[in-house]
Amino acid sequence: AGTEGMVLLKNDSSALPVAEGKSVASFGVNQVNTYKGGSGSGDVYAAYTVNIAKGLSNRFTTNTELQD
């Protein structure tokens, strides 16, 4: 199942890693309401968590009006 679910990304024109200070877009409510850990025996209690929107804003320029 693991190998069938893998995706290989091709880094054309050196697009990755994204340069610091660039604008990026991320969409959907899960950028703020990020699900962490798992359920049942896979449940994890982290000392702290950072949602996707906050993590991106730590490194990239973000539009907080759109985030709200």
C-alpha cells in the first residue's frame, strides 16, 4: 500500500525549495483547523502544535485578511 500511494515530484526549474519571503497560497478550513495525531492507538498528544496557516506565516508572506 505504501509504494502504491507514493508520488514522485519533479523539481522543474528549481521550484523547490520555495525561497523565503515569497507569497504562497493554501486553501481550505483545515489550514486553520489542522488535525493532529491520530485516533485510537495512533492518538498522539504533542507538547504543542502549530496549524498550517501559522506555520506558513512563520516563513512566507501571508495575507491575514484572507486567512480571517
